[in-house]
Amino acid sequence: MSDSQLRLVWIYPDLLSTYGDQGNALVVERRARQRGLDVARIDVRSDQPVPTSGDIYLIGGGEDRPQRLAAERLRRDGGLERAVGNGAIVFSVCAGYQILGHEFINDLGQREPGLGLLDVVSVRGEGVRCVGDVLADIDPRLGLPPLTGFENHQGVTHVGQGAKPFARVRIGNGNGTGDGTEGAYNETVFGTYMHGPVLARNPHIADHLLKLALDVNALPPVDDRWYEALRQERITAATQPA
Ligand code: GLN
């Protein structure tokens, strides 16, 4: 972290911000401030350069066409790759997750190159669109409680040797490959199909990102009663669909 200020970068709110994913930036920002951190929140529109000195970058989901435009602009910009080279933490959702991989199928039905920051490849699912509440167990190596989220995607994502599945679904589809995996991660880059916004439902993931960025093992506890109420409501929705 540079000069005791946490730099939180929200990538392309004008293109990638479906299903309330902007809430992820609000949650990280708030939880950092609750720990007394000085936070600079930087929203980067798709006609602006991506700063390379951020500590945490967030990218949300998007419809197929904005997703292609975002991938084109991020490739041309190159700032996010440089930031990851500098050790930045990245957390991505759905379309953002697909863009961080090697490639995905765009709105024109063509193979669109991603940024190659996560060893995943996305294809277009042949079956019905994956839509609904999800409950999944996060990779036990991360020591985090079960993941809840809402998925809505046609893409199917295969995780390569250079990344680990982020979670395994109990309910829902996740990566959509049929192997039960959901999302992917490496040392600093995370991807998930979960909306919700996912960090409001799973604030411990926001804390995990903060710990990585601050290079600490623990953070002071905060009052999580509202988050916990939302978590429990959504777990009930996933396990007992109407
Ligand atoms: N367009 C992508 C898909 O359908 C991502 C959708 C999303 O971000 N919700 O797979």
C-alpha cells in the first residue's frame, strides 16, 4: 500500500456494472474505513486510462456487447496488466471474470482475447442460461465461510492449471462446466460468477482482499449483524427456492 492510503479502483462503471456490482466497491471502501484506513476510491470510466498504482481493483459483470467493448479498451490500455505486475489485488465478477481470462466468446459469436491475468478460458454454454441463487464452499485453503451469490450467465468457464477453482457449488452452476467448480483465483487475481453484490453477501471476501492488499493476517472486527442477516436470507433463498 502506498503512503498509508488504500487506493481502490473500480473499473469501467459505465460498461461493467450489472446487478448492483458497484456495491462491491462500496463494501470494500466501507470496511476499509471502518478499520480506520484512508481510502481513495477511483472510478475509471472506459474512456479513461486505468491507473497502475492501485491496491485493489474491482470489475463487475456486463451484457455481451459492453463486455466486448470493455475487453477491447482494457487490452488497448494495458494498465490493469501493469498493476497486477506491480502486485495489485483484483476481484472480478462474471463478465469481468471472463475478461481476465485468456478468451471468451463475444456478442458477435467470435473468440475475443482477454487479458490473460487468470488461467481460465470461457466458451458459450450450449445449455440453458445459468440463472439463480448459488451456495458454494470456498477453497478451504482460503479459510472463508460458504459463498452465497446470484448467477446469470451464458458463458461457461474452464479453469486451467495456473489457477485454482475459487469454490465448489452445493446449489447452482458456478463455472457451468458440470464439474461443480465456481470461479477461479491465483495469488492476487480472483474471479467469480457471483452477483448479489457478492461482497455485501460475503463481507469476509472483502476483508480477505483488504488483508492481501495490506499484507496483514487479521483485521479489527466490525459489526456484521446486517451482513449476517442478508447472508442468512440468501442462503435460505438458495436452499428453499420459492
Ligand atoms: N455476458 C456474459 C455471459 O452471459 C456475462 C454476463 C454477466 O456478466 N452477467 O456469460
